[in-house]
Amino acid sequence: MTYANFGVKSQKGTDFTVYPADERSVTPKTVFMVFDAASYEQMTGEKVDLTGNQVILFAHNKDLKGQKQFTINGQDFQVKEEVSKDFITDHVPNQFNMLTEDFNYLVVPDLSAFVAQFPDLAINTNIYGGFNVNVGENQQLKLAASYDKMIDELSSQQAQGTFVYGGNRANDVAELNSLFGGIFFIGIFLSLIFMVGTVIVIYYKQISEGYEDRDRFVILQQVGLDEDEVKRTINRQVRTVFFLPLIFAFVHLAFAYHMIRLILKVLGVINSGQVLIVTLSVCAVFLITYLVVFWITSRSYRKIVQI
């Protein structure tokens, strides 16, 4: 399957400017992958009828979503249909989804005619071929080294400016699981250690203060302080000690969130929505844990100071 890709140098609304041909070693924030109608039909099973500068659009770009027309280096294109499904999944690998979340697909009537419109731009033409092997995962892993060697030899035989690259899915999955599995384990392990350590310190601090305050609470109860007032006083005191550090932790996280996003982007995690959901979920877990320990601590404190 043949397709093209290019990076956007600048954008003003729906007007896109592509990098010139002599600027290829760049990291664009917005990228396009371009397929012809025949490839789209092969991937989706849907037959399309496109003419002239009509295109089918799959967009992540906020300014491009919902538009009926856009421009690439002065050339106008009309959006005949905008699709919401990532139709290349399981058909063609998207090598850009670990670099940017602003990747977009175009389906054009004729790929060669599209590329010919921009002879001086850095639009790369790619040929993708995939195949399945009827062996187990372990055997696929054993084939990884010889497969990489074959790809290197094939690439060295190509003309200047032409490259061949490939991957073994089983080997790629194993490497990604090794990398992110290790990071995930370290993150969970350190989080549990710090959370348990903090909770234990606060819990025993409050219990020790309960024994110190017992005589004062006994005197207050003897002069008329009822059980509800004792409970409210204890809850207010324990609540302050427990939740003030948690509030400051959430504030620190809010200010550090941008830096965390940049670090995760280096690791290939570019889905902002997913990162935000995971962050809020972790905050919720910490909050629930603190609520449970707060309830246990308050009850233990009351048992110590009550007559």
C-alpha cells in the first residue's frame, strides 16, 4: 500500500504551510498522512467517489474539525466527508502517534497527482507491506534479529534518499511492555511507600496526641461537654492534620502538571485527555484512602479520650 505524509510548518486557521523539500529533519506539531481512494476502500470496504480536489478527512486538528474547505500551500481542497473513525488502525502503522496527538488523514482521488502538485515540498511517499507468520510468539521473538538484519541489508541496496524500515510486532510489544511495565511498577511501588509512610506518621502522631490530651478531655466531659461536642472537636482537629497536607499536594500537582505532561511526551504518551483522566483517578484514590484512614483515626482518638 502506498501513502504519503508531510509535516506542517505553520498554520493560520485552515491555511496550512508545509515544510520545503530541503527541511526534512524537523519535528512538526501537525502531520498529515495521505491515502488514495483505492487504499481507503481496501482498508474500510467502503467505495468512495472523489473528483478534483475533493477529499475525505479524519482530523485531530481543532481548527480543521468540522470545516468544509482548507488550504495547503495555496491549494484549496474541499472536504466531501469527514470521518471520526481511525480507519488505518490494524492496516497501516501510524509512526507519528508517539510524536504528536495532532495527526490527520486525507483520502484523495489520486495519490500521485496530489504529490505532483507540490514538487518543492517535503512530502514523503511511503510503501507499506505487512504479512502474518504462522508461528508462536516465542518463535517470532527468535526471528527478530534476523528480520532486522534483512531490513538493514534491503535498505542499504536502495537508491539515495530511499529507506526501508520494518518491525516485528511481537518484539515491539515485548520491548514496550518491558519499558512501560518497569516504569509502571516503579511508580506504583514508590507511590505506595510514600502514601503508607505518610498515613502511618499522621495516624500515630494523632494517637500519641490523644493520649496526651486525654486528661483534658476527661475534665471537659466532667464539667458538661457532651459526646457530640467531643466528636466534633476531635473531627475538626484530626481533619485539619489529615487534609491540609493533601490539599497542598493537590496544589503542587496542579502547578507541576505541565512539566509532567512534557516528561510523558518524551516517553511517547501524548493523549492529553487520557493523562488528565489518570491523574484525576490517582487523586481520587489518594482522597478515598485518606478518608478511610481519617475515619479510623477519629474513631481511635475518641475511644482514647472518652470517659
